[in-house]
Amino acid sequence: MSGKDGDTTTSGSGDIRRSLELLWGTGERATRGPKPALTLDRIVEAAVELADREGIAAVSMRRLSTELGTGTMSLYRYVPGKAELLDLMLDKVQGEAVAEETAVPRQWRECVETMAHKQLAHYRAHPWLLKVNQARTVLGPSAMRSMEVVIAPLRTMGLSDPELLSVIVTVTNWVMGHARTEADTVEAVKATGLSDEEFWGSQQPFLERAMLSGDFPQMASLSEETFSYAFDHFEFGLARLIDGFATLVEERAASGDGGWRTSACENE
């Protein structure tokens, strides 16, 4: 796909080579014409701010030029189009999580828990990420550093490298699902003007009749606190994931399979 403006929400859908050049700082900068009044970092920063406020669909080269107070064509001196801009935006916000890392957890359990909470906070701060297809992300320095942060402590699990990656994928998918439910709930409130309490309250008379009908005995047997907002489904699910990983780690340790992989990290 050429670097043209459009409603692009798929990472890696533009000029991949150009995106990589810009991400890794190897791309050539314009040398002719008047001295640039903008910087690539400022453009990407403004794009992220716009997406945070109004969603990824609001980001276009034309709209961004208005936000920055410049002509649309001026932006094309820095980035070919929205497709490549999206790649830069993704690496930009990924870098925020890396910058916030003050101490790398040394134990894998703490690492998994920290990773999950940081990812959830990440999606809450940038809900537009949930609208982006990141199946084929263009890997920039921030994405690489974020992997560096978690790989060392996860190596103490004694798993193979594909399994180690699968731990990250499993946790990420769990967090993404929870974050998407949260974001969808917020969008539903905005779209309908009804709070969660009002929405479910409007169904209560019908649900009560259904429960009394005897047609749904299992549902009717559930306690009143079953659907309470006080129950933390995120923490419950995360704990079960960690318990499952722990079982595998214990099995590998008992069998001696893969234990050599912990030595590099333990000797640091």
C-alpha cells in the first residue's frame, strides 16, 4: 500500500521500509526548502493526542495539519501518510510503558503480574489501540525494548523460547479482552446515554419474571452477588493464569527439562 492518507487502522499496511527507516532514525530528512518548523516527534505526539481524545478514526493528515497549524503538504515532508504515521504512533505509545519501568522484576510471577497491569493501564490511556489491527506490527526500538524488559525474568521459568513467547501472548490476549470489554462499556454509555445501572435496571422486571417461570433453574440459583461490580474479574483471571504457568514451571523443574535456560539470568 502506498503512503496515502486514508482511514488506515492496520499496522504495517504502508511502506514498511519507510516506516522502519523513520522508526530507527535511518531515514533521510528533507534538506531543501525553508528550515522545517516541525519535527517528526511533534507530529507523532500530536497524532497520539488526537487519537486519545477522539479515536483513531479522527486521525488524518488533513486534521493533523489543522491541529499543528500548518499546511497538510508540510507533513508529507516528514511522513509519507497515515499508514506509516500509525506505525510511528504505535511505537511512540509503546515507549511510554518502557520509560515508566523503574525496576525490572527479577521473579517471573512478579514480571507477569506487572506486565499485565501495565498493559491494562496502557489500553485505558490509549483505548484507540483496541481499534488497530496489530497482527503484523512494524517493530521499532520501543517495541524491542519492551520485550527486553520482560524476557530476562521470564527465562527463570525454564521454558523453551516458543513457550516463553506464548506466555507473553497469553497474558497480552487476556488483558486485551478485558480492556476491550471496558472500552466497549464506555462507548455504550456514550452511545445510549444510559449508565450500566440504568441499562440493566430497565431489564429487571423481565428478568425477574423469567427467573420465577422455572425455565431457567441454573440462572435462578445464582446468588445476588454473582454479577456484583465488586468482584474483580481481572485479578481473578490473572491469578488463574499465573497458577497455570506455575504448574508447568514446577513440572519442568521436577523433570529437569529446560532448567539450563535459567542459568544466564541467575548469574547476572
